[in-house]
Amino acid sequence: MLIKRFRDEHDNKHASCMRVSKDCFDDILSYIVDDIEKQDTKFREAIPPEQRLAVTPMYLSPCHSWKSLALLFRMDKSTTRGIVYEVCGAIWKNMYSKYLQTPSSAE
């Protein structure tokens, strides 16, 4: 709900906080949602993919530490760290071939 509320009520601040526009955020999410979505269990609800993705650009900006993100998103530091590593891996896996061209020859 935090991410949805932020998007709805603070349209002009989304890009400055998330480091990407809403459209770019949604585009990235569409590429990686299958890799970062988790199932709810009878013990706890899974962290939604939107929230999992939102943690990553905020960590990659110079303003946040593991501790500040954990407090902001109400998660443990180790959970936050795991999410960032998982999301970065999913972005690389699903988007590198489209957005990062490798050289075709030595020249």
C-alpha cells in the first residue's frame, strides 16, 4: 500500500525518490515480475513485487543505507539486502540483452 499511495498522492515526486519515472518503473516491473514475485504462506504475506522493486533504486541512490531502507520499508536489514540482490539479478537476467549490446568483434 505504501508504494501505491505514494504513486497516487505524490505524482511529481515519484521520479526524484525512485530515480525512475512511473512508466519506467512499470516497464522494469513487467520484465522482472515473474522472477521476484513470491507466494503467500499461512505464516505471512509475501512482499509484493512493486515493493520489492521500489527498494532497489532507493538503495542504489546515495541517500539510503541498508538500515534506513529497512526502517522505511519496515523490513529487516537482511531481507532488504536479499531483495536488492535478487532484483538486480532479475534486471540483469531479463533486460541485459535488450539494453546492453555486447561487441560483435574485437574492434
